[in-house]
Amino acid sequence: MLRGARESNGVSLEEASLDLKIKPAILNNIEEGNMGCFKDIFELKDYVRDYAKYLGINPKKIVDEFNEYIFEATSKIPIKEIESQIIEKQKLEKTAEVRIASPYTDDTAKYKSKSFYLLYLLVVVLVALVIFWSVKQITVDRSVATRIATVK
């Protein structure tokens, strides 16, 4: 399409190259559809858009066709199958029951909070036992406490 527009406008490839400041090889590869010659697909899309503007073709239409061409060339799943899957998913979403979850109605949140409180209770009990044991060790018959006091 781009080559046909360029030839119908009477513009040579070299002239378009000079006007656009794009190498003639790049324009030729774009006209041939050689995507493998380009490392960056986004840069290629910019070249195609600029080239279409230069030739007086609707750049939005060309970019859309380019996107479809790239998709068909790189996708292993046909676009018709993807479209049918999207439609099927939309139908399922319409018929699916919407479940609203909140901390007051969500069952999973209750179990998580119970386990958190259980862990918290266990830590508090262990800390209390350690404090009780250490106090008991210091004050048994006041013998340990007296020895500590005499050392100081």
C-alpha cells in the first residue's frame, strides 16, 4: 500500500528518504514488509506512521493495519479465536454471581485473624513464664539475692 501510494505520487524512494531523513534501505524494507530487519518494533511503527503522513495516507489507518499485520505475524493464536474467548469471558462475567467481601463477611479473614490472636496469646504466655521463672530464681529463699547483694 505504501509503495503504491509513493509511486502514484511520483516520488522516488531516494526522494522520500531525503525528505523524511530515513535511510532508503529502511523505507524499502517497510514497503517489502521485512519485519526481521528491525530490532525495535516501536521504532518501526514510528517510521510507518511518518511515511504514511508523508505520502498523504491516513496514518491512524496505516498504524492500525500495521498492528494487525504484526499481530498476525507474531501470534500463534488466531485473532478469531481470541475474539471468541473475549466474548465468552464477557458472557461468563455477566452471569457470574458477584461476591462482595469485607472483613465482616469474608470467612478467610476470620481464620487468619484467629491464628494471629492465637500466636499473640502464645507469645504473651511465654514472656510471662520467662519473667516468672527469672523472678523465682532471684528470690528463692533470698539466698541468691543475698549473694548478689554481697558481691556488689
